[in-house]
Amino acid sequence: MLAAALVATAASGCGAPGPREDDAVTAARAFEASLAAAQYAQACTLLAPQTREEVAGEEDCAGALAKEELPSGRGQAQAQVYGRQAMVRLVGDTLFLSQFDKGWKVTAAGCTPRSDQPYDCQVKGG
């Protein structure tokens, strides 16, 4: 009985990643839904502050984000959470997120993998 409890504890890990992964996926899907509905101002509220500033540059975030023509992420989501960082893979898009006091925010979107290099992202913080 003790061995089973130790195995269950070891398998669950610290901080119960399941709900945190779900929360990261929810934030990623909200961002994707805002883009799909052309609600760019709403999508901007889902970006991390530094990413929002980088996207906006010299204009407003919503206008700049509309020009990015980001890919549409849909379908089954796979999330990996590492501390306060997460990667959410959807069909058609990969997003990176950071956890802030008020929840998960998108730090990079429109990301595609590159062989032996970091992901290449259309939108990212500086």
C-alpha cells in the first residue's frame, strides 16, 4: 500500500501540471478564437506586455496584429508546462505562453519548428 502511494505521489509531481496545462490551452484557444473572429483588440489583451509592445511598435496593437496574418490554430491541443512557461501546439500553430498573476499570456505565436534551432515565431516579445 505504501509503495502504491509513493508511486502515485511521484507520478503526480509537484504543482499538479494537469490543471496548469488546461489553463494554458484555454488561454491559447482564446487567443486563436479572437484572431479567427478578427477581434484583434481582444487578442492584444491576451498577449504578454512585452509582446504587445513589440507587436505594436509605432502603431496600435490591434492594427499591427491584423497585419501579421498569423496562422490559424485549431484541433487537438498538446501543452507542455515548465514552471511559469508553456508551449501549446495546435494544428497549424504553436504558441508560447507565460504565467502572470492574472493568468497565462501569449509571449509568441505563429511559431514553426526549425531543425536544431529555436522556433521561428511571427509574433514575439523583444
